[in-house]
Amino acid sequence: MRRQLLVLVLGSALVALSAPGATAGTLYVTNRGSGTLAILDESSLAVRATIPVGERPWGVAVTADGRRACVSYAGGLAVVNLEARVVERRVALGGQAMGVALSLDGAVCYVAVHRADGDRLVAVEVARGRLRAQDSIGERAFGVYLSPDGRTLYVPEHDTFTMSVLDAATLAKRGTIALTPLGEGAFDKPHYLAISPDGRMLYLPFQGRALVAIDTAAGTMTTHPLEINAHQHGIAISADGRRLYLANNVFGGAGSLSEVDTTTLQELRRIPVGKDHEQVALSADGRRAYLTGGFALGGHDELTVVDLATGAVTRAPTGGTRPFAILRVP
């Protein structure tokens, strides 16, 4: 384990999406290949609707009242009316919009935009489509994460091996953290992160060879070795904060899902899932994992469902091709 002190002491982080014992909810999936947002019933995995949102949709965030979704896509941001199931507003952002998050009140959408003149994080007013603020960030931010108090944004940046930390109200940058546990090789870049339910820890996997843990209270970062040796993208954390689930990809081979203990940061087991995947989400009761098949370097057109008690794997269609982002809401 390698430990280092961060110059910046981070704020609290995003809590787990749902708690054990919660009822079945809804799954929102961006179909990157077919340009749609799919709405699935979590219990039956039936596709309730597919909504055209634009070319190459990336991330999705849903307001707490369930009335609107913000979907990033090749042209910018699509604001979707989930009751009417139509795009009610488009906001051009000058490039491929990638990671996305919503303010706690659902009034502001934060979007990472990959642009030829430099990547930016922008704050868009959902109701009007007006840009409230923007700031420069590193290249190709796969995800954007908001702290539970709504004050801090965390943006891991793929091509620059960094993470920006910004003030959510103004987008003023509080600091930048280097993420180079394996150096700066072509496949050693950060993708997504998971955050402990108490908001203290951030976890980022790297190539199945390192798991970075950032303590936001102490302002420290530690690197823990792994022996999975796979190109990792998606990561999710259990509602009790005790387990991490990592999507392991082997470029067309037999992908897997790793379960990691957050106390020891050691791999507990590895579940074969047969294919490569992009993102991971968990059911509220922690019994199922959902993996999207639209892996950025290939992938397939299904949602993979893993029974975490038995390791059984099933597939489900998402009403489109190359399912990419997944979000579970109550």
C-alpha cells in the first residue's frame, strides 16, 4: 500500500443511491449506439419506454421528483420530460457532453464537455437552459459527482490522469489531484469512482492492478495493489459501504465482476460474466448487480444482471444498442 498526503482536503462525498430494504425502482439506461434513453422496470426488467435523445448519449441524471432527466450527448445536453417522455429542451455545448450530475434541488445540471478548444465543466439551469457558470477541466471526464451537501463537485479526468474538485455554486476550482498510481500509460487512466455512504471515502480502480482510496476527511490518498489485471471501467459500492463491485474487461474475452472488501481493499471473489461492460449499478437490497454492455472499446447490446448470492448471470435487452450509462432510482 502506498500512502500520500493530498495538498487539498476534500469535502464530503456522494452517499449511496439507495438503502437496503427499499422497494424495486426504475432503471435509466443510455443506449449509446441508438441514441435513446431507455426506462426499465427494475422488477421485471421490461422496457417501459425508449426516448430519442440525440447522437451518442453518455450520462444520465434524474431529478428527485422523477419528472425530468438530464442526458449528455454528442451535441450537448438534452432535458427530458419523463412524464411526457419527450425531450423538452436541448442545450448546445460545443462538443461531446460526457459526465453529468444534478444539484440537490434539481435546478442545475453539471456537465463535463469534451471540446476542441479545451474541456469544460458547465452549470446549466434546467428550467431555462441558460449557462450559469463554467470552468476549465482536464480532458474527457467520464463522470461528474456531487457531494451530499451539494457544495462540492468531483470530476475524474481520463486523458489528463487527474481529478478536479470544484465549488458547486460557482464552479471555482478548489484543487486538482494527480491520479497516476500506474504511471501515465495508454490504458492506465481513471474512469469512474464510487463513494462511501458516509461520504468520507472515494474509490477509483486502475487496470485491475491498483485501487486508489481517497480519504476526504484526512486529505490522504492510498494505493492498494490488486491482482485482477483487466481493463476496469465501472465501479459501484453497496449501500452499507462494505463492498465494492468492479467491472473487469479483457477486450472481447470473458469479462468478470470483482467483489472487494472496503475494509481491507482485497478482492473477495470474482464472478464470470462472459462479456465486457461499461458501468455498474446495484439493486437497493444489494442482491443484484446491473452491468451495461456498451463498453467503450467494443461491448454488446444487453444489460447483464448478476445474482450476487449465487453468481448466476442473465441478460436483458434495453430497447437499443450499446447500453452505456445506468442509473437506478427508487
